[in-house]
Amino acid sequence: MRYLRGMSLLYRLVAVSTIAAAAIAVFVLWVTTEHIARQTSGPHWGVAIPLVAGGLVIALAIVFALTRAVLRPVGALETSIIAFGEGDTAARARQYPFTDAQLTRLTLAFNHMADLLVEKQAKLTEMSSRVIAAQEDERRRLSRELHDDAGQNLTTILLGLKRLESLGSLEEVRGRLPSLRGQLSAALDGMRSLAWRLRPSVLDDLGLAAAVRSSVAEFETVTPTKVRLDVEALEARIPGDTEIVLYRVFQEALTNVARHSGAKTARVVARRDEYALRLSVEDDGKGFDPPTSQGEHGIGLFGMAERLALIGGVLTIHSAPGHGTTIVAEIPTNGKA
């Protein structure tokens, strides 16, 4: 059995069949020479036939037992695959001590694949719950902004219009109009800002490169950080879902530069090849130790990674205290995650 362990299944079956055939041949030869050829008074068929029949039965039983032992790992692997395919995520193929190397590798590959699928399913479930939670947080934030900003401005305008009704002269009405006009302008600006944060129209009209340039221009007006751009690789349009995910990741990375880095300069670079599109945001700020789990600094980064994972992309973070930060979003361009 020790020598069979290194054989492939084909050669093992051949070996079993050869051993069985040789055993049958030796047994028949022995019966022929001992019970038929040496008899002077003629063959003793009454003795020979039962012996030959018994030998054949024993040989066939041995072949059956050995073949069953050889094929048992195959049957166990098939049973595990069927059970896993029907939803039993705990199903794993058993490893047998005297199986061959090919079946061992196949069993290990299936068990590893099953473990990965279960892990991916758990991550996907967790990711879905986080996405739902993020959506609810976004809805609450939008509701609060609409109530606090637009709602209050419109309420003030409405009260101002009601006061106009009680004024006695046209001159008094005209005196009130500039104030109402300013409040209305502020309300419109707030609504435009909110609409831009939800989805900038330039992204739909002109594409990702134009949206990135517009966002960087707005960023530089409100922060002291100067940004260098190299995003010609984004000029070619990409599918809508991928485009908005990449833009949201870029927005979050740029927001992190403003909030946490203290950087004087930043650089936004896009590169494309036949395999992937990469968008990186690099700064010369204070840097940090990249988180390994969600925490004070990790929630935004994990959210970016989850967004990319939904479209088959990956997020890479390079940072160290005092050495700045580089965030790279990479998505496949050849249809392969």
C-alpha cells in the first residue's frame, strides 16, 4: 500500500487489475498441475471446478474491495461537491490516508475553494449591511440639511412674503425685496450645493476627467492645499456605475487630504493599461499607520474599499507617519476582477 500511495488513479486501477489477473493465473495453474495433470486415472473435475470457481469468486471479491477502496475518495469528493452546491456550506471533502497525489490535490483545492466562498459570502453579507447603513446615514444627513438649510431659508422667505402683504406702500415693499432676494439666493445656492454633492452634472455631461478637474478646482478655493493633476487617462468614458464609484472614492480621498493630512501639496494621477485603470491621490501630509480594521480613521477607508469591491476593484493604501499618504483605486478594464 505504501507504493500505491504515489500512483495516479489510472495506474492504481491497472496495478490492482494486474495483481488480480496474476493471482487468478497462478491459482488456475496450480489447480491444473496439482489436481488435473498429475492424475493417472483422469482429471478430477469434481475437485477442480469448485476450486477454480472459488478462486475466481475470491479474486473478484479482492478486485472489488481494492477498486472500491481506490475509488472511495472520488465518491466522497462528489458527495461533498453536491452537498455544497445544494447549500450545505459546511460540506468538505474527507482526506483518505492511501489516496493518490492527484486526488489529494483535488480534495485540498475543493476544500480551499469552499472556505474562500464561505468567507466571500460572509464579507458580501457584511458589506451589504454596511452599504444599507451608509445609505440610511446619507438619507438622514440629506434630510437634516434640507430641514436646517433649505427648509429654514424657505420658511424665512415665506414669512417675509406674508409681511409684505401687511405693508401699506409700494416703497416699503421695495425696501423689503433685497432682503428676500438674498435669502432666496442663499436657498438656491444651498440646493445647488446639495445637488452637486449628490451627483455632479458634469460627471454625466462631460465625464470623469472633467468632474475630477471641477472638484479639484473647488477644493483649492476652500483649502490651502495645491493639487497637481494628471488625469488624461480618464478622458475615455467608462461604464456609469464604475464611473460614479471611482468618483466617490476620489472625493473621499480628497476629503481626507483636507481633513486629516495637513498637506501643502497633493497630486491626482490616473493611469490606464490593458488590464486596469488606476486613480491615485497622493499628499505630502503627516501620514498615518494604515488601519487593519474599522476605527476612528478606518471607517472612510473601509467604505472606499467596499465601494470598489462591488465593481471588482481594490483599494491600496501607502502611508507612514511623517511620510505622507498615497491612496490608489484600481479597477479592471478587461472585465476580470
